[in-house]
Amino acid sequence: MPQVTITINGRSYPVACDEGEEERIRDLARGIDAKVGAFARQVGQAGEARLLVLVALVLADELSEANAALRDMGNQAPPRDDTVLAAGVDRLAQRIEAVAARLETSHI
């Protein structure tokens, strides 16, 4: 089983993953590291555990919003053409961006 080393908030962590998933794990870790960095700039170095908990909550909220949007889309009649499908994807992207903006501007 392959292993990659990721860095979050300046600390390295070895992580085992499936064959071929190494780059995806690195990409995910970069996203988490960016969110941790953003929180660290907002609230200062408030402790690594707290920063990671805040990031976990933000990611859980984003996932919850995205899942709700997908459920809402699933309750609608199937799109009749690509234009309708594109409009649905645009609405979903706008909701995700709104959640991200709300979370970025909130004070923790």
C-alpha cells in the first residue's frame, strides 16, 4: 500500500492510501492546509487541534450544503436538455460559493 507524506500547518503526516490515489491525497491535503492557514490568520495560532476542528466543521458544512443541493436537484424532474442541466449546475455552484463566502467572512 502506497504512503504519501502530507503537510498541514507546517507539520508532516504520513498517510497510507490506495494505489493511484497519491496525488488526490496530496491535493486534498493542500486544500485542508489552505483552510487551516486561513483560520490561523484570522484567529492566530490557537492550537493545532482547534484549527483542525474548525476546518473539519467548515468542510462538514460545505458537504452538508452540497448534499442538500443534490437532494433538491434529485427531487426535480430530469432535465430535458443540456441548457437546463447547465443551469442546475450553475445554481449548485452559486450555493457552494455562497456557503464558502459565508464561512470565510464569519468570525470564529
